[in-house]
Amino acid sequence: MNVTADTLSNTSVVALVAAMMTNDMQKSEYILVVGLGITGLSVVRYLSSQGKNIVVVDSRHETPGLKELEADFPEVSVFLGEFDEALFMAASQIVISPGVSMKESVIQHAIVQGVDVIGDIELFAQRVNAPVIAVTGSNGKSTVVSLLGEMAKAANIHYVVGGNIGIPALNLINENIDLYILELSSFQLENLKSLKPVAAAVLNLSPDHMDRYDSYAEYVEVKKRVYQQCEVAVINRDDEQVNFMQAAHKSVAGFSLREPVQGDYGLREDENEICLCKGEIKLIKQQALKLSGKHNTANALAALALGEAAGLPMASMLAALTKFPGLPHRTQFVAKKKNVTWVNDSKGTNVGASIAAINGVQVKNKLVLIAGGMAKDADFTPLKLAVRGKVRGVVLIGKDAKKIEQVLQDEVTVWHAKDMQDAVKIAANMAHSDDTVLLSPACASFDMFNGYEHRGEVFVKAVEGLQ
């Protein structure tokens, strides 16, 4: 049943819910799923398998997953449009999708009235009965969990990867799984209580989603929640804020791009070659990794520490490192045309990620940077130092291009483009021989694209079309 909620009064909403509870569903309570999309649909599917009464609300009049929900779960009532508080107050429990803020007034009022508000990861945590590796951080999450998946595969372990990447966590639950590897966003950590990972990591921290949080400090505190009940806390020794988080944990494994202390993972030089090491033990030469860039070396070290904590064999992990090339849209080589290299880092959706890409991409001469999109209230000031002396020019696209221009215009030449195709043409004209053109937007993509993947695909197509 699909109803536009903002056309109903509180009285009619309650009456409609009461009327829904008929025949074999004569129960006095229901679970309210807030937000549909891929995550909300996975919650409905899971709760339905448990025989629960479900009501779905979504503030959007056109929401992803609605047709599938109506086809597969016609008995579930759906209210679209402005949230009606009566639905929230009458629920026995609220399961909120990551895209909906816990600060919504109707959510806060329900919490005050004693309604339990959780997310899909909390439902997963209450059900799962196999070890879980949990990975969060501002950047690198998808690369690390995907690499861990390849490490588990090399060890012939029955594993699954999901959460904030690929498959929603609730869709992963299976009695035959030996290891769950989850990428978790800050949104998914906000209401998490029960997850007890065998190993957890905050890979790094830089300002992100400042349109969601009142301060950077609040964002950091939310990320810290991943460590609450973990067995081993994997700590980035090079990130001061993450390193500070270790104080509350008895079992800590560290990683660093410097020489490691005993028991930690890091880098050592051996006969003019850099090696990934654990303490004094040399494990693999850096040049043997398929992944490129300093940030990806840090990702590899983090994966080794997490994998060891979860019991993955070292030989299998090292074998995976020699084969894993990285993920699409993450400092991905696209082409070399007229002696200019083109790199797709569309996944660079925040300032920290773009700085990591600028510093990590190997460049013979200079960089030309394509950036811009939706700023999410980000502070672009740190980009000034990153581009200084390394970036020849910046081509800007998207809604908040002028915000980036205001920061960078005194450091480099700045051009504005009407779309991605135009940006690629301008960058091609700006680049010199042996330059690298890097798409790393430092912004979200939804002002112009369906997501970062779509943005990267448009970039790749435009590069391929260059004469």
C-alpha cells in the first residue's frame, strides 16, 4: 500500500495503521523502516523473514526500491513525503537508513518517548554468529575491505564483503559464512551498539560530511564507535587523532609508513628497496604490490594487520598483495594520450581523499587536477598546500566550484568547465608532455551525476574520445 503521507492527518495515519493490522496480522505493534533505497529494502526483506509487521516511510515522493518493494512485499504499507510523527510514536522500534540523520526532529522525539532507534548494522550485529572485520575511516575503506576479501579468498575461507560497499550487511547473513568483512560509514556507526568485531580499524580521519555533523569533533567521535567492543583495534600510527584512540584498548595492532615498532606493520629500507615489514621481519617488497601510491601502501599495511587479527595466513595475504590491482575510480589508470597520463579518482569525494591522491599518484612532471561538485560544507583550505608546486592548473566543475576557486586561485591557474566533457578538453589543452591529469573532485557527485561511479565513467568515456 503506497500512500503520500503528507496528505494525511495524524488521526488518519493512526487509523490507517490500525486498519492494516487485520486477519493473520492481529498484532499491536509494528517496526517502522525509515528510508527505502537498497538498505531499506534489505531491512524490509530481513524483518519480513522474521515475521515482523513493517511500515515504511520515506521523505522522497520518488524513492529507489519502491517498485521492487511493492512487487515483493505488497502487504507492507508505505508512506511517502513529509514524515508524520504519529507513525514514529506508534512504532515498537525504528530502523533508520544511513541516509537519514538521527537528528531529525521526529527521530529525536521518538527517542525521548522511549522508542528504540537502530540501523541495519545493529540488526546484523544482533544476528551474526561468525567473526566480523569492521573497517571505517575517511578514505581507503573500500580498497581495504576488497583487499581483505582477496586475502580471504587466497586462504580458501568462506567470506563475504559488504556493508557500505556493494551488498547491504543484512543480505550477507548466511550460516555457511566463516568471515564477514564490513565497510562501515560514519552514518552506519551512529546507532551501533552490539557489534563485536574480531578486528576493527579507523584507517584515517579528515573532515567529511560536515553537512551532517555539528563539528569535526562530533564526526571523529562517531568514527571511534567502531572500536567499542572489538577484540583487536588496528591503529594508524601516522594519524594523530586515530593514534590517540588506542588508549582505551588492551589489544592494539599498529601500522605506519615509517619504520614500525615491535609488533606493528610498517616500512623498512633494505638494499635501496622499500619493504613492508612486521617489526623487524621483512614481508614483501613494496614494488611487488600491484597497488600504487603511498596511500595504497598504507591500505596494504592496514589490511595485513586486520587480516592477521582475524587469523588469515600470512602467505595468503602476501599472495593477494601481488595480484590485487585496486578498485575502479580510485587512482585508476585510464589512458596515456599524447604523452599525458590520465587517472580516474572519482572516489575522491572529500578533501582528504583528493590530497591523498595528489600526493600518492606518481608523476613525471606536473599534475592537472579536475575537481568540484557538492562540497558537503567542506573546508578546502588544506588543498592549497597539496597543490603548491605540484599542480599546474585546476579545472573546476559542479555546484561548489567557486568555493574551491576562492581557495586555490592564488596558488594555481583555475579554469571553469560546464561539464565533464568540457573539463577533459580544457585539461588536455592545459597539460604538458609527461604531465598527469587527475580527476579527484574532493566533492560529492550528486549535483551532476548519479554517483561517483557514474562520474568516473563519464570521465573515462570523455578521455577515450580525445583525439
